[in-house]
Amino acid sequence: MKKFIATTLSIGVLSAGALLADTIVAKKVSASLDNIKCDSPVWEKAKAAEVILYPQTTIILNDKKANELNKDDKAKRAKVKALYNGKRIAFLIEWADGTKSVQKGYSSTSYADGFAVQFTNITDPNKLPYIGMGNEGREVVIHLQKAVDKFYEPNGNKDVSMQVNVHNTNNFAKDVEKFEKKVDSLANRDYEKVFVSQGFRSMTEIKGEKLKAKAGMKYKDGKWKGMVARATNDEYLDLNKPAIAVAFAVWDGDKLNRDGLKFLSSWEPVVLSKEGENFAKAVLQKVQGDVKNGEKIAKENCAACHNYGKEQNAPKFMAPNLSNIGGYSTAAYLRESIVDPSAVVVPGYNRNAHKNFEWYTVDDKGHRQSTMPPFSHLDKKSQDDLIAFLQTLKAEVEK
């Protein structure tokens, strides 16, 4: 905790009250969370905190129509509640979406509304993983839920013979009805997956009863509610701490959202006990600097490779787009990216990109090395000014 306090005091932050005003505080309850749902009465015990989800624009999706639909996206407001009982922890996220998009199993051009909750074991606010996918040595666990119609996929039951068109079977009359009922009973109606990840293209699905996770979605009156409940301690995570860091993402299927085209929060501290407040302050801190000077430094040092805000003159795929970097990045992540860009490397190649625009090389040990040079030569004030400016790079929040 001393490290957290020192970090907070050394960079000049907002007052503690302002920082913690809308922090997620997990409400401890005695009730079982094993079978909790989106509309369970126990959620009334928890206080909702506002979380802002920003359009993820670091990497451009290779889909012209989707990019057009999302080019003027504003940030979304979400409300988050948290409960825990010592054995399990649960999160409820609610956000507005005027169109209910449910993925159909027979369509390859429709996409689902969905949400994800991301967890990490790391409690050093200066070393939180890359938001969205984690990074090498700093893994994350991601719970993903999508709104789906019934769909069929290999499920380990060896029932592929039931997945053929009924007209390609020898069933007639009442046997057709029996066959279709049997097929319907085999359908999946819950797209709920959990992954562990240490960076782009490293996502590995976690399966098995030992995970003991539960998720769900419910749509009503133009709003989605999404719920995730999981064990506080398993072989992947130990969340029995005074405070933890969690991130949230939502997808809008009507706007062809999928993969990296989504709305994403920064790491949000979740306080489980009074002792966790210092961690929360350190995660939420904002660097106080000269924004105007920071903009000048960015133009001199960043604009040749990165597009952001009004500076959109760099080659399109030269480097990650920074237009919303201030929305879903912590101050510590921004500082690390400036002084040690190889600590977290976002590949994100687009197949339309020129081969000269490689974002990284790979060393003899297989580690990615960023082609961006470290800017550790910048003095402390210049770094603070640059970070203060980068923090302003984020979309307007919808009303």
C-alpha cells in the first residue's frame, strides 16, 4: 500500500473525494451468488457506479461498411454494480442500445450485441495489462457473452448426424416432427465463453466445471443488462484482495461491431474493503500538466506516425490510432508507452498496410520489439505535459 500512496502523491492527482466519487464498490452479501441472474433482487443491495465506454479506435477493422457506421461514435455511459460473498464475485453492467441485435446461426453477415468483463491478478497500478487483450507476462481473464438465437456447433456430444437438413434424412410424417424436436433440443442458446490472454492472437478458451462461472444477458426498454458471476479464487485468478482492477466492453451488433470494433472502458478499480481505496486512487489518477505544451510535444514527436484528434496526416497504418487513447488508458500505461514502448506491443496489422509500416520486429527469443523508439529522454515535466494532453484524446460522451 505504501507504493500506491507514493505513486499517487508523486504525480499530483485530483482530490481523493473526486477520484472515488464514482468508484465501483463491491457490496458484501451473505446470499448465495451461485444462481444469480440479471434481475435477481439481491442487486438492489449494491450501489451503481457510472463507467464510460469509449470507441476502440487503436486498430482499424478491415471492413469499409462497419468503419463508416462507426466513424462518428460517441462514448457510451454504463452503470455497473458489484456483489461478493467471500466465495464468488458478480458484476452487473447496464447500457443503452436502441436496437436489439441477436446473432442468427444461419447468417454470416449479422452480428450480436454483447459484453465482456476483463480481470487481472495484477495489483500494481503501474503495471496493469494492456487493456483488451493483456500482454506478455501480464495475462488477463476475459468473460464474453453474446446475444444469440439458437445455434449449433461441435459440443462434444457427437451429435453431428442431427445437424443435417431434415430433407436429407429418411424421416417421414411424424418422424419428421420428432427429428426436428430432437434437433431443437440440441441447440445452444447461450454464447458464454471465457478466455485467458497474454496479448493479441494469444486468446485461449478456458473450459471445464472447475471454472464455475455464470453469465447472462437481458434486454428491456432499449437497454441491455449483462451479468457475470465467478469464483473469487481459482487456478486463474485470486480476487480475494482489498481492491481489484476490472475492465468492461460492449458490442453493438446493429453497427457491425465485433472483435476489436467495440466500446471499451479503462481499467476500473473495484473496492472490496476500506484498505483498497489507495489502489483505487492510484488507478484513477490523472497527471496534471500543461496540456497546450503537451499538444506541442505530441505534434513534434508523435504526429508523424500516429493519427489522433485533428492530427490525421500520418499514413493510415503506420502506427496505432490514438484518437481515444485517453478514454481507455490509465496514466501509468500512457507513461510506460512513452518511455518503454516495447513493454506492450499491439500488432494489429491490416492486410492493406504497406510492409514498410511494421509496428514491431521479433527478436531471437520470440519477443516483439516495438519499432517506436523510447522517449525516455523526455524530462519529467515534458512527460507529464504529454500525458496530460493524451488524456484529453477521447470521444464526447453521449447524452
